[in-house]
Amino acid sequence: MDSEIYLTIIILTIALIIIIYTLYYYYSHTKETLLTGMTYLPKDLVNEEPIFKEQVGDVIECTNRCVNDPLCNGITYDTDSNMCSGTTKGRLRKDGNHLIAWEKSEKTLANIFKKTLIVGFASNSQIVDKNKIPQPSMNNEFTYSFGIIIKDHYHNFEYWKHILHKGTQVDGELSYRQWDDVVRDYDDQYIGVWIAPFTNNIRISITTRLETPEGSYKQSEYTDLVDIPINKKHHISVSFKGERIMEVYTNGNLIKSVQLNGEPEYNYGDLYIKQNKSFNGSIYNLNHIALPVSHTEIRAIYQSGL
């Protein structure tokens, strides 16, 4: 009997500790940072918009929505309509008592972005294990973002110069003068990024699968960024939006929206960076986000230096 009483006391004590900790965490991490009568909205209310705006169950669900979005810095929650708005790099303002603001801490923001960062800097060849790159829940909805500096236009002149690709294993030197030879030997690219042989144009390639009445087959689809500057930092983002749409951004600006013929085909290969033959220069802050990213979010990535 005594042992049963003793066991009951231990169980109740543990349960009490869990309850106390839960209440402490809830109030210290959420309640104390919720600001009633305030909004967290874009700094420029005329030309900028929230990155998301949707109805949720309560303010906690709204803050969690922001916590799970790498590009969200804070929210505004309307208690009358249950409307939740998330904003990148906004500002706090006084407003009606039906509105609640919450701002993500710098520590939280840094940790979230750290999770999307694949490589911080690469001036030599690297291979990133496939297990470090999260698979998107939808194969046609994902984003790559990186900065690049090309130092010498004539380095490995006449050859397609490798920047990166996820997919086909690299075996030996990449000595290709013709694009058809590249995609013949490297038919899995999710994505591929290359510099053209005779120009400083960058080609963004994606392997897609096309369904036809005759059957299903893989193909390489691509678009080119023309005249990338030499010896100057240049930021590139490629976002796949679903509906076979590929959007390409440079320095935070939308340059191209490409309608693909097939669906992007995910592969389980590693990510290869600057494999020989490559270019003279480096890439930095290579991020992979396993979801599509809006124009506002792309601009925020570029402005933050990610």
C-alpha cells in the first residue's frame, strides 16, 4: 500500500512540474510579447504588403504561423475577424484594442534562417549530402536563393561552367562545349545552374517530366539570365510556384516568369557545387526553402543579405 501511495505522489509531482513548466513557457514566450492595441505591418503601407494574410483560430495559431515562416518577422492579429497578417521587416504602430501585434525575436529569426542555409560560402568544389536538403511537400513548390561573384569571364572559356546542381552524380571532369551533352550526361537537375561557354550568361535548368498520349518522359527545361556583371555581387533566386511556373529573380527583382512544359521531377541525389570545370569566383548564402516564396519575401531575402 505504501509503495502505491509513494508511486502516486511521484506521478502527481511530475504532472505538476509539467503543468508549471507549460504555463511558464506559454506566458513567458507568448503572452508577455503580445502587444494589445498595436500592429506590426510593413514600414511602407502604400507600396508594401504583408507576406501572408489569412484567417486562423486564435492569436497563438497566428504567431505559430509566423514562427514557421522563415521570412516572417512579426504578425498583426485582428480579434474581431481572426485575420492574421505576417510581415517581413515591419514596424510596430499603435492602433485599436481589437488588434494584437507580435514581433519575432532576432534569435528566433536567425535560427529559422539557419535551417534553410545549405552553404554559407564556397570558392571551391563541395558536395552537400542529400539528407541535409529537405524534400518539399509538393515537388513543384520550392525555392533556391544564393549570391554569386564571377571574377574572370575568360576562365574555362569555351566550356559550360558548373555552378551547382542537385541530382546526377559527378564522375570526372565536366568538359562540355555543347548544352545537349550536358543534359545527356546530367539528366537529373533539381535544379542546375551553369555559366555559358562564350558569354557571362547564367542558365537555370530544371528536369521535368512530361506526360503525353505516347507516354511519360524526362526533359531538361531552362531559362537564361543575360550579361551577369563581373567582379560584382549578384543575387539570384529561383522559385517554383506550382502550376509549372518558375520565377527567376535577380537582386530582389522579378526578371522572368517561365511556364514549364512538364512538372519538376524531384531526385534523391546530392547537391554538387563548383565541380570542375567551374568558374573563377564564389557563391555565398545558398539557401533552400521547401516551399514557394513570394516577391515580397524574395526582396526581403536579398535586402537581408541572405
